[in-house]
Amino acid sequence: MKTPSLGEFEELVLLMVGALHDEAYGVAVLENLEGHLKKKLNISAVHVALKRMEDKGLVRSRFGGITEDRGGRRKKYYVMTALGKRALDHQYALRNSIYSLIPDISFSK
């Protein structure tokens, strides 16, 4: 099976899903990405990326239990699939192989 392509934002979201493992849900992914990127993100963008990656088979989801503090709503948790890990491994190898092509350049004056 061909490894699905990842956009930059999808790659970041998938990396965070992997890092959070079984505790990855929309807001947790958002808050952790904002902390690492040092910028504000849109929760809708995170949810769209998660849905798109679930459709591609890169993540799978499950619902948590109903809680009072969420007004009876359940959290949707995500975990990376084996295909998702392969997609990240492919991206990592691709980026490193291209980076290694950069010649040693001195930028000092």
C-alpha cells in the first residue's frame, strides 16, 4: 500500500497524536501544538486534520466516557495507526535526505 501524503499541518497534528498516544483528543492536541509552536491555532483546523487523517487510515478514534464537567458530552480520543507511523517515518526520511543535500555553507562575514 502506498504511503499517504501529509501536509505540513497534518504532519504536526499526527506527530502530536503520537506523542500524546492514548490521551490525544482535539483540545489536548491543540494546546500542546500551541505550546511547541508558540502561536495560536484554530481548533476547527485540528478537528478537520484529525478527520482527514482518520479517513486516510493514519489515525483511529474512540469515544471516552460521558462526564458531568463536559455537559454529558464525550471526548473523542485518537491514536496513530501503523500506517500513520509509516507515513511519519517516510516524511522524516524524506526531509533528512533533502536536508543532507545542503552543502556546508558558512554565513559568517
